Amino acid sequence: MYLGESDITAILADLAAAGGGVAVTLGGTTVTGLFDREVVEILAGDMPAVVSAEEIVHVQSGVLPGLQSGAAITVGGAAYVVLKVLPYGDGAMVRIALRTP
């Protein structure tokens, strides 16, 4: 199923109204995003597992002018720095990897 730009905007607005999204601010622009803590297993198999927890926020593509690595961003009221911007395959949304300043 394909979701177009207007579908994503409506879905994120519904999530925000239901209290399921977070405010994401970059510069003077605030949008709704989905905040997630993802656990990534770096080594596996015969090696001892190394696990990393990453903070990620998912937003619609193109809605945050100036979004790039190193940019200061606020997510849910907390300050972060953009570590990396990772687009989804269809380009409709991006994952923003975060780190604390």
C-alpha cells in the first residue's frame, strides 16, 4: 500500500491529536514526529553481543528545512544533535538518528 504526502500528514496529525506523537523543532519549524529508542545488536554469532540503544525520530521528508548532520534539534522538549538522516526506501519519511549535545 502506498501512502502519499497528504496521507502521511493526516496520519501524523491524528497521532498528535491522540497524544501519540512528539513535537520536533528545527530552527523555527515545528512538526509532529514519532520518537523511538531502537536497540541494535552490533556483534552476534560466536562473538559476545554488543548492544547499542539509539534514539531515533521519524518525520515526513522535506518538512524540516536545514535538516542535516550536526544540526541542533529539539524532540519532545529535549535538546539533541542530528547524527544522521536516513531516508526510507520510498522517500516519504526519514529517520533522524540523534545524539545528546
